[in-house]
Amino acid sequence: MTTTESAPASTTRWTAQWKELYEEVITTGLCTGCAGCVVTCPHDVIGYEHEEGKYKPFHIEEELGLDNCTHGEKGCTTCTRACPRFRQWEESADMHLFGRVREPNEMSGIWRQLLLTRASDKTQHDRGQDGGFVTAMLTWLLKNDYIEGAMVSGVEPDDAWKAKPVLVRTPDEVLATAGSRYTYCANPLALKEAKELGLTKLALVGMGCQTSAPPVMWDRKAGKVGKPFVFNIGLLCSKTFDDAIFPELFEAKYGLKKADMVKMNIKGAFQIWMKDGSFHEINLKECHQWTREGCKNCPDFAAEHSDIATGGIGKDNDWTLTIVRTELGEEVITRMIADGVIESRPAQEDEVAMKLLRTLSIVSRRRWPQWADGAPAVGVPEPKKKVDGAAPAAH
């Protein structure tokens, strides 16, 4: 894999196009399916199938086949500029957001504050995930004119667990899409609807693979398409699962029907709440074989290039670990606390959350292939060796 080109500078001409993206990202297992290249393509020649076994971009022109692009041959480089897994993507996003690259010991990325938060409003708290922080934040951002809409994951009308990209514009629409689904959803695809409506101020809610895309676009000067992304909310994420996990594991082995599930979470186990009031925990080791292909090489557990990253990895389901990363993120969280829309306390009070944040960040970084750009692996400690046949320590 060629790694000689870095982000464009005044003395360097960026020439990489779809052909290089296909060779270095799409076919090698680095592609996460974030759809950054799809939504930025100025010629609409990159397609995307939002369904199990797919979740990958593909080239739709016939002239040069799947692995090359006539527009790329003529000089279009937008797709590679927008890709958050192409060449020196981590350094590009770090430099744009923070003015420096992360230090070797910053396993979960660069941050300003670590908090535990939850929504003060009872409806937001109850309907949202882990205390409803993201629901409260989106509602506050809309009411305070930071954004006109948000790209989030919703569900299909006939399937409450089949995720699809959705644009929300009102507090009621935010509430309707609250909660987590652990199958993949390429939320940036909702940008198309937002552009058709003429919206210019958007929040993106997504996993690290998605929230790294806007700052990479900005640093590499991918064009005007990145301008509507004004606030980036990252979701802590170890992996997502193929939709087949519902019939092939949850129902086939445990009799848990998809239609009867009301809520799910991951807290050391896959937790499922059912309509009949029952609660079930399934060992995560049983779920591994349904890991989505695009997640297997992803090094970013902590959504390191968001304005605010958030996830429920603490002791209970009532508080959200909240990583405030940018100056804008700090402005928003400070105002929300002052307005009383969220409760907060120092994250260091939850030792479990602090340990898990580092551990899971390291686990994810170890996935990154050695042949790819080395930045995501900088500082990652080697796994502890087994002793006397014992299992290795938690990563």
C-alpha cells in the first residue's frame, strides 16, 4: 500500500482519486462504510447499498469498471479527500481540530473534559439511551439555533430494529429516534435530504468512522459539501452487528423475537428488554461471529474526532460517559449545564468507566493492520502474554 502522499499542503498536489481509494481502502478491509465518499461525490457516481453484507460504496459508471473513475482520471479527487480511512486520516483530523496530533498515551484521543451526564427532563431521560444525554443535546441545539437538523439513525416503519439514516428537525422527531441500535447505519446518507431542503446547519450523530469524516474533509479541502456539518456527536463503539444476529442467535437460540424487543444495550453483555417485562443478557462472545465486516479493522472506539463523544460504559444505565473534545463542544456543554437541561459530574468518579475507556480504546487500536498508516497504532501497548496457560489480561 502506498503511503507517500499525506494531506495536501501548499507545496503538495493531491492527486489520489477513486482508483486509489478502491485499491487501498475498499478492497483491503479498511472501509467502514461511513458513506463519506458517497455524500461528497460531486458527480453522483458512487453508490451505496444500505443492507446486510453490503454497507460499502461502489462505483456506478460502466466506462472504467468498479476500480476506476472517468472523473478521477480527469482530476477529481473528492472521494479520497473525504475518506476517514485513507492514508494519514488520523493526523489530518487531529491537526484540523486540535492543531496537533495525539500523544502516544492518548489512547482515546484528545479531550478537554470528561464528564458523566444525563438529561434533566424525565421524558428525555426515560426514552433516551443511558440517561438520554444525546436526546437532550440535540433538542437543546435545535432550540438554541446551533443547528437546523440532525443526521441520526431511525428505523424502518415495519421493523423497529432495522436502522436507516434519518434527518430530524424537531424535538418530537429527536425523541422518536432515541435509543441505540447495534446494527450499522450510515447516518451521513441523510445529508441528501437536508441539502434538498436547503438546510445549512446540521449535526451528525455517528460512530467514530462517521464523525472523523467532516474534519478530514475540511483538512483536505474536499469542497463545500462539508460546510453544513457544524456539530459532530460521536458514539463510543466497539463494533456493530449484522442484522442476521436477530433470527440466527437471539431468536433461534434464546427464543427472543425481534418484534417483541423494546430496548437493548451493551454493558459487558448484550442486554435485551422484552415487551413482557423480561430482561435477558447474552454473552458477547456468542455475538462475535455476527460482527459486521466493516468493523473488524476499525481502530476508533472513542469517536476521537467528534465535538463531543458519548457512550454508556459506566457502572449503570443511568449516566452517559461524555468526552468533551473541542472548543465548540465545551461551549455547548457549559451552556447546557447552566441552562439546567442536563446533570453532570466528573467522570473520574466512575472508575469502571475510566478503566473501560482506556481498555476498549486499546482493543480497537490493536485491530488496525500493520501494513496501513501507522498513526492509529502509535503508543498502543502490546497484549500481555499468557502465563501458565491462563487467559490474557483484558486489553
